[in-house]
Amino acid sequence: MASAADGVLGAAAGPAWGLRPGLEELSLGKLATSLGASEQALRLIISIFLGYPLALFYRHYLFYKDSYLIHLFHAFTGLSIAYFNFGYQLYHSLLCVVLQFLILRLMGRTVTAVLTTFCLQMTYLLAGYYYTATGNYDIKWTMPHCVLTLKLIGLAVDYFDGGKDQSSLTTEQQKYAFRGVPSLLEVAGFSYFYGAFLVGPQFSMNHYMKLVQGKLTDSPGKMPNSTVPALRRLSLGLIYLVGHTLLSPHITEDYLVSEDYELRPFWFRCLYMLIWGKFVLYKYVTCWLVTEGVCILTGLGFSGFGEDGEPKWDACANMKVWLFETNPQFSGTIASFNINTNAWVARYFFKRLKFLGNKQLSHGLSLLFLALWHGLHSGYLVCFQMEFLIVIVEKQAAALVQESPALSSLASITALQPLYYVVQQTIHWLFMGYSMTAFCLFTWDKWLKVYKSVYFLGHVFFLSLLFTLPYIHKAMVPRKEKLKKME
């Protein structure tokens, strides 16, 4: 559901970055304090917005230049951003990039290379979580490293597919299979691309190479006409940033674990959880919209032309804002939120588990992978367990309404549609907030305290539906033979 954008806005304070005494008044630390944020959070925000001048420099001075210059530019700027944020801890990402290059070269297009990559990169990431974890979200080197981990695993799988007979691959696998042999500079440029290094989005090596080769443009031989689409996403991101900045002092997860929250009436606790659950996602929306604008400006967001002949710029879209804001279903939020990470998991994990012969098992294992990828805190496991449960129940409920003549007739009454929408949205965001409580509070003592205060409402509600809906379905949906007689 979420990704490396965690804690970008209003995160806990990071390590001090000293400046000369004469510049003390101009230090980022003092500026961050005056803005009510941490220094690390401010550095991260600056780095994300820095993508725009870098993208403009690329457009005007490097577009259609020699590919090695473009790779150097991406690698150098990405490493500089890493150093600006994490100092010498950038060696973690650099080490993994070099090791990945060696795996590809020494092991070739083999299953061994894929398995080695998966084990190495995930073990390094999980070890990083283990040694740096605290009870709060701290902006540290593991944040962009989780984005890098998926990139390098995806590269290994695409490189492996590139050695197969094309007829043995699915249409999707053919699209992403990488048939070249990447140099270290190419792998570094792909890994450190400034528009996606810190918080995503995910993209393939094939797509990146098209950018370097100048193919991602709506005007062949010219720079892409992507300035206006990029500014639109930037503007939308700024709106969410302003909204988050204005509301963040008043709606916090800290209040969820406060004594005052526990003493409030039950209805208030639920209402606060509902509002907080909606608001807490705005920090992710902000980061992804801003970085998407950077990707569009460079051309990386180009995804071809639509049926109307107009260029599309959604290749790096991590948000479908309208769907996110209006859809009253959990599945709609999942489809509109962190799109590229979800697509990555579907492409490289879920579909590769087809041999298990069980969609539910594949889905469950995919969510388990996502939970571990986010971190080792118990809250991540609980959050994705709730997502799994909610999606199953939602599908059961939708099938019941669709197949029951009585319920489908009731659902089709036009005058009641606004009421249905309000009820659905209330349930949707209440239990989205319930799930996000564990995700954002991390440790079991914190999220358990909040869940106790609302009497484990989410678990009781959805587990009850999980076991009762099949019986309701049986009672309200007539058998096919009976339906035929009625007709």
C-alpha cells in the first residue's frame, strides 16, 4: 500500500549536520525547526524538488547526447543526493549496485542469478531494518534502499527473461525482458536516476534505456512536450503538500495513543480514526505526485499515444488521484495508490507464483513479501493481513449483491445511490484508518493499545462477515435450476 515515502513530511529528527559557526543562523536544522519538521525531512523535500532543475538541465543540455554522458549525469546526481541526505552511508546502495552488476556478469541469465539477487538484496535490506529500527519512522538510508532493492531484483528477472526464447514469454514479459548486457555505468545510472532514487517510482531497465536513447518523446528528434503535464502533477502535489502542512499539527498518530483519545466517546474515537486514516496518506500522495512530475519532465513518464492520438504521460504514475478521492471501495484505493510498486509485485512476484495453482495463496504470499519489504515491525504484518481480509470480504459482498435478485434490485434504486455512497465511504475510510493505525504506529504495544480502545472493531467486523457471508449468499441467491423455472 505504501512505500519509501513514509515519514517524508514531519518525520522524527535525524542526525545532526553541523555547519560552520558563522552559518549557524542559516543552518537547515534551524530552518526545519521553524517549519515544524526535522532536518532530515527538510533535506528529503529539498532533494525531491531538486529533480526539476536537474530535469531541465537534462532536457536542454543532454537530450540526444552520448549515452555515457547521460548515465554519468544520472549516477553523479543520484549519488550527490544520497550524500546530501545520508552522508557516507550512501556506501550501502553503492555496494549493492556493484554487487548486482557482478552477479549479472558472473552468473549470467540463470535462475541462480535471480535467486542470488533476491536473497542478497532482500537480506541486505532486512539487515538494514534490523540494525537501524527504532519505535518511530526515522529517515535513514534504508528508505531509498527499499526502492533500490525492487529495482535490482526486477533487473535480474528481466535480464534472465532476456535470455529465453521470446515465444516462451508472456506478452508482458516480452515487453520487459532485457536482451542487452548492461555495463556498470548503465546499472548505476538506472539505479540512481534522480527522479526516482529516493521515493520511487519503479521502472524497468528497458524503459530507462529508451529514455537515454531519446525514444521517450511525443516528437521524434525533439524534446518531449511534457512541461505542461509535469507542472500539472507538480501543482497537484503542492496542493496536497499545503493540505498536509495545515492539518498535520491537528491530526497526528500520537493522539491515537494518548490518554485523551482513550477517554473520548467511542463514536469520537472512530471518527478521529476515519479522518486520520484519510489524512495520513496525503504525505505519500504529495511525494509521488512531485516525483512523477520530474519523471514526466524528463520524458520517462511517456507511455505512448492514446486512442485519440494524444500523448500519455502516465508511465511513472504512482497515483490516480480522482479514483483515490472518489472510489468508495478498498480495491479502488489499492488500484489508485502506489501503482508502480503494486504493479512490480504483481509482475515479478504474484504472477511468478502461478505454479502454486492457488490465487489466494499467491496473493497472501505477495502481501507477506510487501510487509517484509516495508520493514520488520509487527504493524506492517497486521496492516497487510487486514488488507488481505478486507479484499476477500469485499469480493464476497460484491458477488452477493450482484447475484441476489433482491439485493441487486435494492442497489439499483437511483434515489438511494447517494446514501449507499456515503455509507460505503464511511466504512471504507474508517477501516482504512484502522489498518493504517498498525502501519504507522509500528510496534505491537502502540497499535494494540489503539485497537483495544476501539474493541478490535475492524477484525470483529470483517471476520464476522468472512464467516457469515457464505451462509447469507446461500440463503439469498437461488440455485440456477430454480432460476430457470422462475424464468
